Amino acid sequence: MKTQHNARTRRQAGYSALFITLVLTGASVLVLGATLTRSTSGARLNDRNVQYVASGGAAEAAVEKVIARMMVDFANSGEGQVLSNLSLYQTSLLPTTAEDPYWANFQWSDGQGNPNQVYVARTTVGANAPYVALEEQYAGLSGYASTYRILANVASLNTTYNYNFTNAVQQDVQLAQIPVFQFAIFYNGLLEFSDTATLNVTGPVHANSNIYVGSPANLTFNSIVTATGNITSPANAGYATSSWTGTVSYHGTPTPGYLTGQPSLNLPIGTSSTSGTNVQAILYPPPGTCGILGSEAVNSAMGQQRYYNKADMTLIISNSGFWATFKSAANDPFPTTFTAPLSQVTSNSWLTNNAIASTSNWTTNWGWHWDWLSFTNKFYDWRENKQVYVTQIDVGKLTNWMATWLSATWNTNVNGKFGVNNAFNDIYVADFRTAASTLYAVRLSDGQNLPTAGLTVATPNPIYMWGNYNCPTAYLGTTNTTLAAPASVAGDAITILSPTWLDSLSTSSHSTELGETATSDTVNAAIIAGIVPSSGTGSSQYSGGANNMPRLLEDWSSATLTLNTSLICLFNSTWATGQFLLPGNYYYAPLVRNFAFNQNFTSSSGMPPGTPNICRLIRSAWFNPRWRCDARSSFRPRWRQVSRASG
């Protein structure tokens, strides 16, 4: 059968084909448009992300430049320098095109409507930094810490599209002044435990160099040990590494109990504080003292660290005379100074001279009850091979004198300087007399009981501590320091003399001194002193290590030496320079060394007067905005916090 299509049917079929073609063409156009739109949106999203990341990097660059400068200023000169430079940080440390043309692509602001600035402010309320636990990098330590906030907003200028967003980075930092006596042992150079007797270290340990731990006896660290260098066990002190049979144990946190390659911890002295020579200047008077030419502001970086400026009383002895000065503060505009000829004080005639030792006229008769101070004692130090002449302070008599002479009603120009809120507890002594083959030093005697407010004695000379110090009888030979006063000594070197030491025996002969039988002794005080450093790996070239930093004379072989202390070595000795020698040369080692970290030093109330503080910038919270789109397609910042390592 033959089918025929009329014209109308053919026309309808043509219309249908055209319609389908148009529909398919429209759909293709829509798909193409959507694809193009998606590609354009993807390109914009990618570009926006690139600009977001770039502007975040620019914000962080600005913040890091400020932190780098703050770190240097604080480490060298303390918080005062940081406060003085706030305007500099805010306006003058932005990344510049001179550093890299790339920085022309960004506009910085401080988040308060000020272009070309960074927000920098001290957020701690109150002029005095509070004593607080430090951030996690220094967990277990506390310090006088102020918090600062640095924030930089950045907009990108070189964009194809106007995204109209600002990226930002915010960093909070602690400017921490860490009392150095919070460390059980702190060395500003190489720290050696080679050939130590059994030692259990109960507080934090730090060295601004390497630490040597090899020993034939067990060495235990119960707190974190840190070093800027490495911790190793090389041959040393005349022994091969095969002699190091003792076990070294670390129990501090974080695990494994030690950290190497750590930042240096320094005093803010304005110069290189890793140089022992520079640091030792804190024990010397400033230029311009007692006829020495020169000047130095007490609020300068070094001036704030000098023990002379911190002291309530300074005693200066030279070949030409004696000066005693009383100050209520380092910047006391009216210090009171008394003087006497050297011959009068070295002969002790000043103690019986009515022109000095009476109360009739305090301006000239100031020597009443000054029998706590003498200049006539001498003995022989066989390590130094020198006769030692001492400026001797009888601490027991000094304590009585502080309760009488200082508070005497006729002594108005002195007693008004001290009171409940300004205790008399910091003494500086410097004996600058000179004579051939003679060592001039300071000796503390009768110091078992200290003033309630504590006592710090500092000197550029060597210090000898004679007998029990700062320990009630009930706690002698123990680590119980609950009744001990805040106390420290600082000097060129520290030598401990037992309660039964006799000057007369030391001068007879070398063998007689070794025959002086020491009795057990307890010293509860922080110690800052120098050492004679190791000059090689031989036994006669050894520094003696941390356990021999407190020097000994006498035969201690049947006695116990108890030290509740903090051992701080900031420099090399320049007065007492005799090299350490093994026991049997000028002393015999103690039967027991009972060394412990004084737990009083973990609180601000237990800190000795005039304690030096290490300055360290510690990073705290770091923030960066994370953007999200809300229902109205506007962008709002959400902050994410990141904990970062110390700067």
C-alpha cells in the first residue's frame, strides 16, 4: 500500500524540527553561559584567595618587624626602652619598597582608621608588671611580665576585582623579666658536670652554651634542662669517655626533659650580655664613683643592673680612704655619705675615737656601734697562693646595728630613708686597695640569723662565707628553708669556710691548712660568682664543674656541706684566678655534698633583694581572621587562635 503525505503534514514536521533545534540551541547556550560564569567565578575565587593569602603575609611581615625590634630593645635595655619606642614601632617599621618593590601592592593600617601604621600597645594595666606564670615555652617559671599587642591590617591594592576586604594578623607577647634565681643552675657559658659526685638537681637548669654531663656518678635532673648549644658527654677533666659510667636521668617536662638549640637568656645591660666581661660590670660601681672619672645614668640599661645602684648602703675602700653612703633609692637626690682616712679604719681606731664613735653629733660622730665592720683580718688562700686581707662583716652584729643606729632618733638624715615599705636589706662593698701578692676580699661571718627582710651582699671582690649562713639551728643540714630569709651573695668568686676555720692555721703552711678539719656547714643563699674556666681536657685544666663553683679550702672529708641555693655563673673570675685542682692539693672534698634548689626562690616574696632579671620576649596568642560568607553574601571575620613558639 502506498502512503501519501500532504503539504500540511510536511509543514508540521518542519515546525517540530525547528522547535527542537531552537530548544537544544537555547539549552546549549545556557550550559555555555553557566560554564563561562562558573569559570569566571572560579577565577575570581582563586584570585581572591591569592590576594587574601598575600595580604595575610604582608600583615604578618609588619607584625614580625615590630616584634624583632621589640625583642632587641627589651633584651638589651628592658621594658623602659620598649615604652620609649612605642611610636617608632607604630609608624616607622612597616615593610618598604626599598626592601622589596613587592610591598607597593599593599596598604597597612592599625585597625583604628590610621593608614600606614601598626597597632602596638601595652595591654597590662598598672605601671608595675605583675608576677605571673610564664607562657608554655617557659612552663614552670614565673616572671614580672607585661603583655603587649601588635596588630596590622592590610588591604591589597593590586587587584583585578575590588573585593573590599582587609586581612589582619594580631600577636600578643609577654615581655618577661625572669628572676635569675628561679634557676637551680644557670651558666652564661659552658656548663660542666664532668666528674661530679652523685648529684640530684631539683630545679631548672640553663646554659648559654653547651652542657657536659659525663660522670662516673649518677646525675639526675628533676626539672627541664635547656642549652643554646648541645648536651654531650665528651672526655674531660682528665678522664676518657669510658669513665662516664654514671647514669644521667632527665625527669623534667616536656619529655624528654631537655631542650637544645634554645634562645640565649640574657641580662638587659645594653651591650653584649653573653660576654662575661660586660656582665661582670654589674658588680662594679658606675664611672664617676669616688673620684673615678666618667658618668652613667642610674636609669640606663647598665645602671639599672648595677648592684651599687640597687644597694641601700655602699662601702668603698681604697688606698686613700673609706666612704659609706646611704640611699633610699638608686636615684636618691640626697644620699648621705660619711668618710674616714684609711689608716683610721684599718687600725680600728675609728671605733674608739670620740670624734666618730659617739652620738653627740651624728653628722661627724657616725661610727657608733659600727663594730660589725673590720679591716684587720687576714689569712692565706692556698688555691690563690696569696695572702688575703678582708673587709669583714659580722652579720650578727650588723643585724643589731640595723635595729639601733639606723633607727636612732638623732640619726635623722639616714633613718628617714628606710621604713616598712623600703627595707634596709641590700649592701654593696668594694675593696679597691692594692698591694703586691695580696688579694683583697669580703668575708661574711656570724651569719646564721639574718634580718627578717633578708640580706644581699654584693662586691666585685671575692667573697668568703664563714660558718652557717641563714639557717636556724633546728634546720641545719636539711633542705628545709621555711624560716630562711631571702638572701644572696654576688662576687668575683665564692669560697665557703666551715664554722671551725681558723685564720692562724691557714698562714702556717700548706699542710697545716689541709689539716684544718672542717665541720658540717649549711648555707641558705643564692650565689652569683665567676669561675676559672676550663682551658683544656686535662685534670689540671678543668674548671671544677658546677659542683665546685662554690670553692672550698680545709679538709671536708668527714663533713657534710649543705647548700640550699641557686648557682649562677655569669662571668669568669678576674680577681681570684687560681685554677681548680683535684682534692688533695688545697682541700679535701666533702663526705657529702647536700645541694638543693632553694624552693623559696619560686615565689616573688622569697626572692632576694636586688635579684637580677633576665629579659625575654615570649610569644603568646597569635590571631588571623578566617572569612565566611553569610546569607547576605557579606564577609565577616572569624578569628582563629594559634599558639606559637618563643621569638
